[in-house]
Amino acid sequence: MPDFDAIASVETFIVSVPRDVPYLGPLRAGERINEKGYLIRHGNRTIYPSTDMSVLIKVTADSGKIGWGECYGIVAPQAVKAIIEDVLGPVMRGRDPCAPVVLHEDLYDLMRVRGYFGGYYVDALGGVDIAVWDLYGRIVDKPMAALLGGARRTAIPAYVSGLPRATLKERCDLAVEFVAKGYRGIKFAGVVADDGMAAEMAALREAVGPGIHLMVDMHWQCTAMEAVRLIRRMEAHDLYFAEAPVEPEDIEGQRIVARSVGVPLALGEELRTAYEYRPRFEARCMTVIQPEMGHTGVTEFLNITRIAQAFHIDTIPHASIGLGVFMAASLHASAAVKRLPYHEYQHSVFDRNLRFVAGDMGCEAGFYRLPSGAGHGVAPAPAVFDFVVG
């Protein structure tokens, strides 16, 4: 018998929570929800679920202690579930959850020679990594941030992400409402800026006035030269950062944009490992990185942010569709990062899904509240299991 509290079981749950308005706002002309529950946003040609879709992971130790993880499973979540149940889970059983980095690296090694150093495999790995770190914290009765080197902050600045309203006037009014609540940063989605991003930026600046950080998610819609021209137009209205201006494969295009504009470039929500980030760091493609905990897991999140610090680059973590478990892990990891001016706040997802996690995590008056307690501080509430579909 091992002299540690070994991992006994690994379980997965696909969760689908209905929502009245799809992510990023009402459907545009020509957009529809297909028979699988997905829609394609014409602005960036990207598929999204019409529900809040996610994959929860439950890792149980021999003692009965439980760690919870969650990963990016918003499209074809069955792929992540199959990887965990068929590949990762059986290898994890019997391993020491108090050695999460070693376990993460061993699991990563399993499929690298077959080319699976990205995509669904690493998403699945990220989810189990969160669960193992959570279990580690619960075994030793320490918060995750303490295990990651210590919390630099217990209140994390939040910027408002997305203004999911049908018209520009309604979006401006919503931005003003958030400013009145104490939020100092707001990002709008270029994919639903019907009058164009430059016009949206100008209208929002007029609505909220000076002193508020305005950001744009360009959703990979532009060529490098198109992005440079467009960002320069938005610079006149004091743009805080421009996110994802060109297609993610276009590293040279990213580099050109970064060197041609006078505002920070933010990249990285789609990247999962330090290996994927490395060439972009070396090419100086960005001045802000946006690691997504639902893709990276805790171990790779920290690997990425430590390299960013060496390049004097800020971390502003991305927040995607989720139930709140990977958000709790992201907040704990963010608390330990040195250069972190903001964390994204997907209010249309985070606020409505707080009912599905037990704990004291929250976001008010421009700041996230770091969940207290052992591990990442939250666990799925019983109500979430009413929405399990697989």
C-alpha cells in the first residue's frame, strides 16, 4: 500500500445549462441554432453552443477526499470525456495527488509522440490538473494560492467582458451601468459590432467618458495590415488593448501588428502550453497574455505566466463559458501572479452560474473575491447535476 492518499477514481460529467440569450448576444441575421444546439457567428466564422456547456471532473482519493476540475468543453464535450475516461483516468489511479506537477508532466508525455500536444487532449489534461491541485489542497488543508507560492492579492481587478445587447445604444447604456457599479475596464466584442469596431469604440468612449479602460476583442477577423489601420483608428479614443486581431496561426502577422500600433496587443486564449506561447514570446507578438484556465490547467498556467514575467509581459487571464470551477482555480492562480492588472469577467456567464458552485467566490464593484477554504475553494452545488447530459 502507498504511504500517501492515492487517487482512487476519476469521473466526468458533461453539463449543459440552457440560456435565454446565446453567448455574445442575440442571433444576427442568417445565424441559427442547428440540430446539435450549436450556432455559427458569421462575424468570426466560429461555432458556439447555445447553452453553457462544460465538462466537470471529479477526482476521489482513497480517503474519500474529493477534488473538482473543469475544462473547456463547449463544443463536442464527448471528446474530452472519452479522453479522460479511456486514457487519463486509468493512468491516474494509484498516483499521489500531492505531486501534481509530476503527474501533469507524466500525463502530458503519454501522447506527445502522436502529436497530441494541443487540442482536446490538453484540454482534458487541464481539467484533471485542476482537480488534482484542488484535491492536493484539500488533503493538506491549504488554499490553492498558498500551494502556488502565496497570494499577492485577495481582491482581483475585473474587467467587464462583452455587452450582450442587440443595439449599439443598448450596449453603450449597459457599459454606463457597469461603470456606475465600480468597474473600470470594459471590453466589447468586434464580432457583434454591427456598425464596425471603430464606430463602436467611439460611441463607447463618448458614453463612459475618460478614465475607463476600453478594450476590443477583434476575434481574429483581420489581416495584419487591416488590423493596423483599424487599431490606429481606435487608438484615437484611448484603446487599452486590442485582442486577437489576426488569425492565431499567423505569428508573423501578430508580430507586425504588435510593432506597428501604439496600444498593447493581447493574445493567447486559444493556446494551451508554454510550448505554444514560446515562439510568440520570442517574436514579441504581444504585450499582454490571456491564458485560459479551462485550456491550460494550473500547472501550465503557471509555466506560461512565469515566462511572461521574464519577458516583462502582463497577464490578464481569459474567462470562457464554464460553471465556475475553473474560474475559481484561475482566480487562485491569478492571486499568485506578479504582473496581473486585470482578470476577465464574463458577467453573462459568471453571474448566472454562481448558483452552481458552493463557496464564497464572487465579483462586485470591479473586483473578484478570491474563494476561501482549502483547494480552489468551490465545489459543484447539487443543482448542477440536474443539467448533466453525459
